[in-house]
Amino acid sequence: MLRYSTILKLKEQGLSLRSIAASTGNSRQKVTEVIERATEKGLMGPFDDDMTDKWIEEFLFPERALESSGRHPIDFDYVHRELAKPNVTLSLLHHEYELECRTNKRIPY
């Protein structure tokens, strides 16, 4: 797991991306991604004790929490395309989704 709080604290101290990457053992691309996402979301220090690395990860990258939940994600683009067709309902699409989850042994929402 990345040490998000360390990356953000070192950035606040004015260290370069290269030195942050070297001191945390992460790639510059990953460090850049974390810093850019924190800037977009307005996450700045000082950090509370409640702001653990897990909390920061869930705040910056909520899509990763969905992947690790073990549940089969819903393809909303597919749902919208299908709903544009006549005689297609959400109930029908949900039934198909549950059936697909059961055949693939995945957990539905």
C-alpha cells in the first residue's frame, strides 16, 4: 500500500517528485498521480490522526474501493444503451445482471 500521507507531507515540504519517489520507494508516475488527485480534490495538510493512508486512498481513488469490494461492477453505459430500446425496463436489466453474476460466481450489488 502506498503511504499517501507521507507523499503529501513531503510535497508540502517542497521536495521534488524525484526525491519523494526515492524516499517512499514509489515511481514518479505514482507520486505524480497522487499529488495531482489530491490537488484536484483539495486535500491539503495538516493531516488529522483520522486521515490514515486507507482513508486518503478511499478519498482520492473511490473507484479502487469498488474494485476491492468483490462485487461485480455495473456497466452503466450498457444500461443506458439498453434503456433506449423499446420494451426494456430496469427490472429486466437487473434480472439479467443478477443472472450474469450468478453464472460467473460474482457478488451482485
